[in-house]
Amino acid sequence: MSNYKSRLSALYRSEEIHEVWQAGQNQSLIKHPKLGMISPNEYRAQYHHKPCPFCGKKMVHNQNFYSTYSQQEAVNRGYQYQALDGTLVINQAGKRYFHPNYVTLDHKLNKARFPSQMFDYDNLQVICWKCNREKSDNNAYELEQSLDYIQDLVQSALDRYPLLP
């Protein structure tokens, strides 16, 4: 593992980083505190039908059931959704189109900037694909979501229990 980390720290080109991430999907490279050494795919599978920490929707995992090679089939299955900027989006990796709430692993510290942290358990968070796309490289996304939640909670309380004159 330490030899692998030293190779990761030498990565600079985004294409190399992407290749290493893709090649490691089925290799036991993540040291999970309860499950031991697991692959990114095994890690994702643990969250099938669990709620996304940001949107609360059930996440799904299984390419055979929650992806398709046909863009039209993806639209028919309801995989297309409206992004924050108003554009219609279907999550795509390679030639496959995925369910919007497909389980992804997000890197808290961007893997392009911190390649040596790419497979570190403490740098990974499970999040649905739609939220991961919205988050992008915004490191304040989690804080913004918490703030929005608190503001909505306050507004709900004020609506329910108006301030006395």
C-alpha cells in the first residue's frame, strides 16, 4: 500500500489520475475501519438503498439495473433531470448512462490536487451522483447544504409559530 501511495503522489496529469482511479475500482485499496481493505465498488455497494447525506433520496448501486447504453432508454427510465443551471442532464460515464441517485464516492480533497489521498477512507464520502455533480469542486457545499437546512427549519418554525406582536 505504501508503494502504491508513493506512485500516487507522483501523478500530475488529470488523464493519469483518472486512469488510476478507474483501474482501482475493483482493487482492495480503501482501508475501511469496519470492513478492512475494500475496493471502491465494494464501498459503494454498502450504500445501496441508503439515503444520500445531502438530498436524502435513496441511492442505488448495480450497473446492470441502474444504467443503460441507450440515451433514449435513460430518458424513458427517468434518468434525465434538470441541473441547477436549468440544463437537462443525464449522468454518463463512458458509454453508459446512469440513474441520478447512483452511489458515487466523492473526494473531499480533490484527487487532482491530492492524488496521494485518492483512496484514503477519510477523504471519501458517499454521495449520490446528482449531488456529486452539483457539489463539483465546491469544498463549502456541505456547509452550504447545512445552512440551507437550518434556514428552512427556522422559516418552517416561524410559519408554524409566528412571532407575537
